[in-house]
Amino acid sequence: MNTFDFQANSLDGTPTDLARWKGNVLLIVNTASECGFTPQYAGLEHLYERFRDRGFAVLGFPCNQFGKQEPGNEAEIGAFCEKNYGVDFPMFAKVDVNGDNAHPLFKYLKEVAPGVLGTEMIKWNFTKFLINKDGTVVQRYAPQTKPEDIAGDIEKLLAA
């Protein structure tokens, strides 16, 4: 099993197989519109623009589990991201990343790439998972890690 074996609904509700990105490097991020880390949308979009022609995508998964910082519906989330940050990378419907109702993708990501001291729980918005071209999780990044600080790791995977 790997990242490309999962499916998620896009912001418009369309079921989307992550296998459509097979052969690409991915950065999967749980996002929120009212978080102190929300300005990272700009950095994520910059990474997407910089590397997408080389086989890279950012996949954003809004989540309302941390301080209720993603209260909007999917249409509101999409409008906010586009208006405020010019987000053009794929965004998905709101998901849970922790608990019994966590999306299967995030259950998998947490299991194969645990956080500090082996904890599987995602601690906050903008936790990031870097995925290589064959769907293997390569690295988990804390919310505080700025998107621009991941560019070198993306370069290495794209060159591999």
C-alpha cells in the first residue's frame, strides 16, 4: 500500500483517485483558513508554481479539528484560498486527520511517518508529508516548517 492507493473528494465533491499523480512528487498538507500558519498558503502555491512542470503537486486537505480554524464549507474554503493566496494547487473536501473519523489517507500517513517521539497524532494545521514518485512517504514536517524550507528536499526527489 502507498499514497496512490487512496481516494478523496475534491472541493467540488468529485471523488478523486490519488493514483492520478502516480510518478509525481507530492506534498500533502492539512490546511485551515483561520490559523496563524495560514499565510503558508502563499509558500505552498509558490512551490507548486516552481516545480509543477517537473512533476510536483501540492495537495491541500482543509481540516477543522484544530481550534475550529476551518469553519467554512468547501465553496467558502476554495474562494478564500483563491482570493487571498491565488491557490491553484488541488484542494480537497474538508477532512478529519485525527480520531475515529480520520480520513484513511491521513491514518496511513501518520502510521508510516510518525511525528516527534513516534507519536502518530497530527498536532496542528499545516503538517506536511512529502511523497516520492512511487507513493512512499519520505518525510513529515511540523507546521512550523515553512514551505520554502522544503524546496531542497523536493528538488532531490524530482532529480531521482
